[in-house]
Amino acid sequence: QECKPKMWRSIVIQKGNTLSIQEVQEEDGGNYTCELKFEGKLIRRTVELKVT
């Protein structure tokens, strides 16, 4: 669910600023939020992943 932490499977890989999900499954779909601090400000962007 949105706003709840996700327990990542071992096939979710974070490298640099990229998040890769190998062997994506339907339950991987949902909202993903990236947060960063820039010049003291919190910046947040959310994208929706749809698995069909």
C-alpha cells in the first residue's frame, strides 16, 4: 500500500540513482516515492508502476 515501507525481494537492485526490479511481478505494482534533500529542502516525487 502507498506510504507503507516495502520489504524488497533480493531481485530489486539499487545502483546509483536507478532502481531495477528483475522478474517483475504483479504485486510489485503500485506507487514508488523517491525522496532527497537538496539545499536543505526535502524533494519528493511519486510514480505509479503498473504491471500488466
